[in-house]
Amino acid sequence: PKNNFLNDNLPKGHLTKGLFGTFYRNIIFIKYYIDICDKI
């Protein structure tokens, strides 16, 4: 399964910091971007 492949080949925490971190940052960026657009 994909999960086992990822878990076996990535250091612990790397997946969370990488994929989820990027995903989370994108959400925050989009929220701020929308706020700025609303103010303009």
C-alpha cells in the first residue's frame, strides 16, 4: 500500500512537515489573499 511505502521511505515527521505544512501554508496564504482583496 502507498501508506507503507511512504512511512518506510520518509523520516518520521517529514511527511507531515512537507505535505501538510505546504497544504496548511497555502490555506493561510489564500485566506490572507482573500482578506486583502476584500479590503481593496
